[in-house]
Amino acid sequence: MHSLLRASLFPLTTALLAGAAQAATPPAAPLQPKVMLVAMFAPEAQTWIDRLKLTHKVAVDGLSADYPDVLCNEARVCLMTTGMGHANAAASTLALTLSPKFDLKQTYFLIAGIAGISPKEGTLGTTAWARYLVDFGIQWELDPRDVPKDWPTGYLGINTRGPGEKPPLDYKTEVFELNVRLRDKAYALSRQAELTESAESKAWRQRYDYAPANQPPVVTRCDTLAGDTWYSGTRLSERAEEWTRLLTNGQGRYCTTQQEDNATYEALLRASRLGKVDLQRLAVVRAGSDFDRPAKGASEVDNLLDYAKQGGFAPALENLYRTGNPLVQEIVEHWDVWQQGVPAS
């Protein structure tokens, strides 16, 4: 072969051989987390990152540009931060479950985030394990000035004739029920957790003249309502109570309000149909960072605009960890039992 031809072919041959060698290298085995924590934004994630030493980064295609990595530790506990709101939660969760970098078939998922809270069910810093996830956004709405005089609200179920009628669940995402055995197991593990409050939240809760609003925060069990519109006020919160009862046939008890959980669940549901996750291994805990309605005589507008003055943000973040971590550690430390599913006792 002519020397010039050999010289020109050498780089190509080398590249082809390198490519073939690379192709022959088997892909890394997918990670198999025991627990996948799901946070929605950076402050929710940070308390877990710091405490559990979640330092191993795994880049996942399709996650939020703000949170492109899943973070893991040596105990096989991982954390994903979805980004806030329905769209971010659904897109990030589905991207994770479809990633070849993870095998999530036996993974337990724990959604842990802050929320608004009903003073009828808790106080600032209260943490609540949910059974039902209810979507507040899938409704018809009339401007309050156009509502019939005998209607208590301008919200009504889609394709119904009034606010008190249960709608056909045509969207298939209006309400979900979580594994009650896992919910109750999580509650039993965390019910004695010592929750914290700030000087501001302790003072703010005293504005309410009834319990549990004016009592210290505790761990409880009640249900959560999702919707991208951040609402506040007595009338809207009362509609949230009624809507929860309506969609759960009287079984649900509205407690916390947030933006993401039905979207996250739907993404996991689709992944479960592909055999990629087990929906019976999903738990949801939300912590009250602000009241959904003011105390008697206080301003409805101020309750929304001045929500940060209530002082519940920092305690809610801390209490998410104090409430959720007992379940995480139970799963990790007794993986030989939990690997088979939620223990019966």
C-alpha cells in the first residue's frame, strides 16, 4: 500500500477501533435506590442533602434545567428535585422513571414538601401524611359577581349543574388514593417526632382562638389538595374542604394545599404501567408553612400577601426531615424486609 494512503487511513482505522472497543464496553448497571426522595425546590431538598450526605450526582436527561442531577448516598437513598408546579413535577418525574440509569422497581418514593395548611387540621409546622391526593384545578369557574345567589361558590365540577354535584372523573387525575398501610406505617414511625417552630410562627398561631391552629405542631394524617393557583381565604378554603369530600365520597379530609402531587402521581402511574415503579411504595408528607385562611376578623388579603410573615417556612422545612426520616431509615436499615413490600406489621 502506498505510504501516503496508509497515513491517511491510520487516523480513521484508529477511530474505528476505539469506537468498537467503546461499543464493546458494557453499560454501567443501573442504580437501584432503596428510597427516592422527591422535593420540589431547593430549600426542600437542602435539608436532606445536608443530613443524609447526598453527594453523588447522577445527571438525568429530561430533568429540570435548574435541578439536572439526582443526588444519592452510599446507603442508596437518592433525591430528585422536580421544579415547582404541575408541569415541572410531571415532566421531571417521568424523565426519572424512564432513565436507563435507574432501576426503580423496588424503590420507595417519598414526596416531601411544604404546603398551606387548614387551621382546622393543624398549625404552622404541622406535618401531615396523606391518603388522598385531590386536584383542585380541574373545575369550572364563574366570576364571583356572576354566581347565582343560591350558590355558595363560583366553582363547580366540570359537566355538573352546581357546586355540590360530583363530576364525572373524565381526566383520570382528579383524585388518587395512596397505600394506606404505608401511610399508617409512616405515621406510626414518626408520630412521636419532636417538631419545631419559630418565634414568629409560635406568635402567629396565637391569633387563632381554637385548636389545633393555636397549638404546637404535631404529626398527623389528613389529605392534600393540588392546584397551580395559590389560593388563600376562608371561602376558597371551605370550597377546598367540600371538594375533597365530594371527590373522595366523604372519606377524605382536606388538610394541606400544594401544587404538584397529582402530577407527580400521574407520572409514576404511567411508569408503573410499564413495570418501572411500584405505586404501592409511594408516600406523601406535607408540612404547613402558612395558613390557608386568616384568623377571625383578620384580613383575607393580608393572609395571602403577607404569608411569609407567619414564620412557618423554616419550621416546615425542618419538620419535613424530622417526620420523613424515620421512614427512610426504617426502610434502609431493614431492607431485607422492606424489599419485599410494605410490612404487614
